[in-house]
Amino acid sequence: MHTKTLNGPPDWYRQQVFKRLRALRNTYRGVRIVTPYLEVQLEEILSDILIAATEDLESSQIFKSEYLDADEANRLLSAVDQWASVASYAVSWLYAPQSPSPQRMAGWAKNIGSKLREIVGALLHALVHAAKALGASSWSIGVNFPLGISVSLSWS
């Protein structure tokens, strides 16, 4: 089904991501850990999120329409936020600081940041389109350690 704006991740997809994350064994003797194996698993999950978000973008018609009304722009922005939050949730599952922070590996693996930047790249055009339609004076989407992706709009 082609829609004018992004749909965002459906609930079944969000549940699927959660189930995949829950299956990761990221505790050892009650302590949260990060291992190279877990980072590879997370990279695969992020790759799948990128594919799903890109498919959502490609099934929409946002790039064919120069004008979005406020409702369409808000739905588009909501979908961008949702995709960013799914990716961020996956990253935070493994890396988010809780007292104490995960042990064994410091920081992100090289490919985690890369995958997040690819997701940001896929969402950027949609964010710009929505921000302009909503009259935002500035906008940004960025990758932040340890929680993933942040989306921001501001009005002056």
C-alpha cells in the first residue's frame, strides 16, 4: 500500500525487534556485559532496521510531493521519530548505562556507529521535508553514544 507519508514501524515489527534483543544473552552472573559476539548480533538487528526503514521510505510518496500539510508533516515526523527510537532501543539494550554500566567492552564496536549513521542517512530527507513543512527554523538528527539516534526540531 502506497501512502503519502512514512508509516513508521508497525507494532508487530517493534515486538519482533524486542524478541530478538531479549534473546541476546547479555548478562553473566547477573552482570550486564558486552561482547564482540553480542555486538555482531546488534549490528545484524540494526541492518534489518535499516532495511525496514528504507522499505517504508520507498513505499511512501513523500519524495514525490513538494507540499505537505501540517497533519501529513506531523505523521512524517512521527514515523522518523519511531524508526529512530527502534534503532535507539536496540542500541540501548546492549550499551545503555545502568548502574553499573555494561562490562567487558568499552564503547561501541566500529560497525554500530556506522549502521546508525546509515539509518540516520535514510531518515534525513524525510526529517528535512517534515521540518520545512512544519516551519521549523532548524532541525537535526544525530548519532549519540550510548543511546543511539536523536531527532530534534526547533522554532525561533
